Amino acid sequence: MTSLAIFLLLMIIRYFFFGLKEAFGSAPSWLLWLRYSTFLVLYPTGISSEVGLIYISLPFIKASEKYCIRMPNKWNFSFDYFCAAVVVLGIYVPGSIHMYSYMLAQRKKALLKSKKE
């Protein structure tokens, strides 16, 4: 599954859930469970594929120097796309752990709330 397919699946489930909730005041319990459980598989799949693709592309980014701005230039600015990709990789892993932990807490809160009602 590609990252785009994962994103689309999550959005379809999310907006179907919210659409039913807005239209009828509630959504079926199976859809609530699906809304707060699909990320358990889809987030790690998407995150690992994105990190893997960035990692695989690093040698090509470095060799091509595409999207790099070297000095001197009229803006007096320099940008190295390879370094930016490495920084993104460095932030991605701890950021994804934080995001996944947050979603686990949201899932727990939503499913407990639905059981009380």
C-alpha cells in the first residue's frame, strides 16, 4: 500500500464517520471502532514507507544536487536539499512515535466514552 492509498483510506473512514455523526447525531459503533483503530496498522505502514523512500533517495538527492541553492547568488542564501532530507529523517522517527502515542490515547478516550454512553 502506498502512502497516498493509506492517507485516502484514513480520510474516507474519518469523513464518513464525521458525516454520519453530523447528519444523524451519532455513528454506528463499528464505524467508531474503525475510525479509531485503523491507524494501528496504517500509521506504521505509512511511516515506514515514507522513511524508507527518503532513505533510498538520499544518494540520488546528493548526486543530483537538484533543488539546491548554492552561494554566491543574488539572494545571498544557501539551501542543501540533502541536508534538509537528513534533518527530516531525524525528526520523523521521534515525531512519529509522539504522533502514534497521541493517537493511542485518543483511541482509548473515544472508545471508553462510547462504552459509557
